[in-house]
Amino acid sequence: MKVVVLAGPESSGKSWLSALLQQRFGGVLVGEYVRYFIEQNPRDTCLADIPAIAAGQLQWEDQARVQQPELLILDTHLLSNILWSQTLFGDCPAWLEPELLSRHYDLHLLLSPDDVEWIPDGQRCQPSLAERQAFFTASRQWLEQHRQPLQIITGDWQARQHQACLAVERLLK
């Protein structure tokens, strides 16, 4: 089983690209649990919600891993929970990082916020490119610090699609 994670700031194409990758290569796609959580709990999210959001993301991921697909595509993983918790609340549950580091991921596609428009959807909260660039930089620093396999995805939507598909083709060979 090969596990690909889409990472990076909001509105950089993670959900769109993960669905496209599944359509092209098959496999199992795991969505972003926090979106489900927010729909089920229509209120401002707080630091006390982060453990439940992270646990839900892990549960979805683990249910998909049990299926042992040739390709597992994760729209996000705990790094997003860690960085959003730190960004929004200035703190993060201590167990998230060790839990993330205990898992194996074959490739992180880190999407840059540059060259694509921010699209509001009712849940996104970083319309400023500078905020999204800071989230991208924090993601990249974490992935590099922990020696996680990554490829940065840049450019317009067509370029992103091309780069991501090539990366997954190489991974599956």
C-alpha cells in the first residue's frame, strides 16, 4: 500500500486534487474530518474540539488503511490539525505530533498557495495570501524537519494536476 497525503494551506486545491488522483489512479480517498465536524457542530471551533477532530481524522484514516488498498489518498492528516490548532489557538494537544510521527506516509504533496485564487466556502478563514504562505512555510518546515517525503506542487490548476499525477505515477512504479 502506498499512502499519499495532500498537505498545505486552505484553498490550494487539496480536495480537488485528491479526488482527481483517486479518479485517475483508483484507491481509497479519505476526506477532511474537520469539515464533517464543523457541519455537525455549527459553532465556532475551539481548542477543546481539537482532540475530537484529530481522533476523527485518525479513525477515518485507520478504517481506510484496514482495507489495504494499493493506493491510499489522504486529503489531509494530523499535520493540518497541529498547525491549525497552533494558528488559531496558540496551542496544540501534545499527543498529536507523536501520533503523526508513528505513522508511515510514502509521499506528501505540499500545495503552494501561490498562483491560485482563494475561494471562500463558509469554512475557510485565511483570505490573505500572506497567511496562507505562512501556513505553507510551517508545513514545509515541519515535513523537512521530520524528514518526510515531499514534493511541492505549484502553478495554476493545470500545472498542479500535471505535477501531482506525475508524482503519483512515479510512486506507484
